[in-house]
Amino acid sequence: MKNCFTALAITSTFVITQACASQVKSGEMPDSNATTVSGANSRAGHNMSDSQTPKAEKNSHGGHNIENSQDEHSGHSKLEPANAIAKITLPAKITPKTPVSLAINVTDKEGKIIARFDQFQEKIMHLIVVSNDFQSFNHIHPTYKGNGRFEVQANFPHPGNYTLFSDYKVAGKAEQVSVLKAEVPGTSPATPKIDLATTKTFGNTKANLKLSQSTIKIGQEVHLIFNLQDAASNQPLKDLKPYLGERGHLVILKQSSSLTQADYIHAHAMKNTPTAEVHFITSFPKAGKYKMWGQFNRNSKIITADFWVEVQ
């Protein structure tokens, strides 16, 4: 391993729809719940920008399939891609389990600052930080500092390679995901065996995963149901609250030697479902094993329920 913390990035653009976005201009910081980082020193770290590989794909962003009549985001017109470039700044030295300041700067292909963004799902930017062995997962929200710059603190629990999926929306353009790569020096922990169990307990919450079909096929729409119960009583939860404006969010990643945009799916919960159930609809583009992280708000505490599925 190297003795410094490096980061790479690859950007892909999605032609997808976002409803009711609120525009944010340079200097505004509406994300009051996000962690604010001050004094980030870009000169002390490694600035490494992403290579631009824009493309428009119908269902590469699983939860936003605009042809799916059951998707809550359908029924709106398509937006043009932003073709933005994201660049991450990280400290030169990092210690696992120690929060570090990072910054993400967004520009156009010519390097000109992009200063205006639309808020979606109650935030300006969603950042998914996952270790490439899938042992570590975090969903955080950088604070917009103006002039295309976002700042946040991130915690990397153990040595190894990490991928950061930066999800944002340039004002008036389609939602875009930039894929950032990071490396934490040291010896990576052993990768645990894949567990395909469909019932697991996460703290005081028991989650049962149900699928609309026993076998998931490539490109086939699948209905994913998270049945949530109190772990002590086995009774359906009655204290679920909205999370980022919806009943829940689901991030899905395909097991790959090097994670890319093509391995990433972000699905959104359906409306009008039973009290203790959270439903998602998506499809899987390739065969393989996928890990899913469902996130739900139980009485103001975020529960993250992770499951593996296999796609044929």
C-alpha cells in the first residue's frame, strides 16, 4: 500500500427526471443537517479529477426508470445531461476510524465552476461511501459552500480501497453520479463469506426481505419488499417516519473487482404501502451478486438493512 491517500473519479451522466427541485445558487447552504467542514486545505491533499465518460441510459439508475409506470418519478419530461466533472480533495495522510475532511468541486468540461444546483430528495448532494469489499457503507450529505464546492467529513473504518458515489443535480439538468476512488493505506481485513439470508436483525429492528419472484433475471423488473418488525416483540413497526422525503431509500451495488457507475442502482420507495413495509421496484442490468442497503427512519434513528441477492 502507498503511504498517502489517493483518489480518482469517473463521471457518468443519467437522463432521468427529478420532480419539484429547488434551485440553489452560489453561496447558499440550505443543507443544515449535513456536517459542515471548515478550513479544508486542498493544497495539503491530492487533487485528482474524474475522466469524463457521459452517456444516457434508460435504466442505469434503477429507481429512476421513467418507463416504469409504478415508479414515483415517472410522468415528468426528461432533462438534458449536465456532463459535469467532479474532483475530490483528500488529506495526504489518513488513519482508519478517524474522521477526515474532504471536498468535492464540480465544474464543466472546460474547467469552469458550476455554481447552481437543484435540491432533490431534500439535499443538494448525496454521497455514498462504500468499501470495495462491501463491509463498510455510509450515506452522507456534503454541505454546499458555494462556487461549486461541497465539503463533508467522512470516516473510513478500515484500510483498503473505497468508492464514493457522488449524486447531485446541476440546476435545470438531469441528475448525475460521479464515481470517485479512494485508497486507505494498511492491511485490508479478510472479506467475509456472502450471506444470502433474507431475514436479519439490525439493532432493535428485524428486517425480512421478500422478492416478487424466487429467481431474479437480467433486465426483469423485480419488486423488493422490506418487512420491518420490532426485534423484541416481532410486531410490525409503527414508528417509521419519512427519510429524505420518502418511506425509504435503497442503494444496490454489483460485486465487481473495480466498482463503476454501471454497478450502481439507487431506488426509491413506493407510496401507499402497508405501515411496516417498504416497497421498491427496480431491475438488474447484469448477472452476478449484488448487495443492497435499505435505509429507513425509525423514530428519528436511521436503520440500514443490508442483504445480498443473486441475479441470473
